[in-house]
Amino acid sequence: MVFETIQRLLAQLLAYDSERITMSTVILEDLEAEPGDLVELILALEQEFAIELADDDWKTIETVGDLTALIENRI
């Protein structure tokens, strides 16, 4: 459920084919996300999962799998 939600949000925010987003997808490189895109993603994830993410949380996030693991540990 978490991965699918992240996949859907990334596809919507970045106008990217959701089928091409996998756990090993590198968010900034493979999806060509800009810093502003990440801010929108953070806000969407916080709202979707009713959690709060700190700035430090994002220092270790590179892939969709990293992000999925972070969210799963918070909910």
C-alpha cells in the first residue's frame, strides 16, 4: 500500500508513467525531480499518511524504496 501510494503521487506530481516507477528508482536522477517537486511530495506524503517528516529524514533518501521504508517505519 505505501509503495503504491508513493508511486501514484510521484507519477501525478512529475507527470511520469507510474509503471516505470519501481523500488529502485532514484528519485532525483531517474525521475528528474527538482527540489520544488520534493517539497510538494513531502507535503502530499504528510497529508496522505498523517505523519510529519523532518528535513533530516530526506538526507538518506535516494530511491523510492528508501522512501517507502521511511514511511512504513512512521505509520
